[in-house]
Amino acid sequence: MIRAVAISPNGQTLASGGLDNQIKLWNLKTGEMRTFARSHFNAVNAIAITPNGKTLISGSKDKTIKVWDLHTGEVVRTLTGHTNAVTSIALSANGKLLVSGSSDTTIKLWNLDTGELRATLNEHTHAVNTVSISPDSRRIASGSSDNTVKVWQVV
């Protein structure tokens, strides 16, 4: 089962992730698929590609976020801090801020360049299912199994 997809900025590649713990890349012109990575130890729930098309980010049920060089397939860094499945990720328009939501009820803000955890938001009472960043990177929205949507101001 596929849990996440993302299309590269140039529109030529689709990345998918799912319950098989793998990330696959699809050439959208030819339809050819290649297994990109098998580094997660559980389902891949979220995928994003940076605006420059050089980096792929994946979030997994194994509680980690992996940052990949899209061209070499190598893991650049692994972000840890969630205590349950990473359910969603979102990138700022400039590709420098990563936001992750988790079944642990938290939202985490990461500096994608350094991997530094900038903040943890923890006002939801149930799993965070989806996160989004406004185009100007000044607001984050989250949706949760607690039946709430919250909007956060980014400082």
C-alpha cells in the first residue's frame, strides 16, 4: 500500500513510499521504476522533495525522518526526536524549514540545512495527521485525530 507521494519540481520524477518500508522513484516520462532506498525499518508515511530538486525527505512509522541526496540515494542525515510514527511532513517554500507531525501528538520544526530541532509544538491531544506551511513560512497548520485544526505562528 502506498502511503505517500511527491513530484519533483521539474515534473520528471515521482517518489513514493509505503508499507513495504521502501522509497521508489518513478520516471514520469517512461514509467520506469527503481527502488531508491530501503533504509527505514517500518512504513514510509510521508515524502517531500525540496524546491531545488536535490533532496528528498521521508518520514516513517519507525519514528525517524531521513534526509536523502536525491541523486546519489545516500542518507545525508537522520532526524530523531519523535516518540511515535512520523505521519506527515511539510517544507517551506525556500526548502530550509521542515515541519513534521507525529502520532506522538507533537509537531516539530527542523532546520533542514543543519538538522537542528528548532521547536516542538505539543497542544494536540491525539495523533497529528497532517501539517502544512504557508507560502511565506510564517504560519503552520496542523490537523489531528483530536478533531482540531490548529494554526501556529512561526517566529
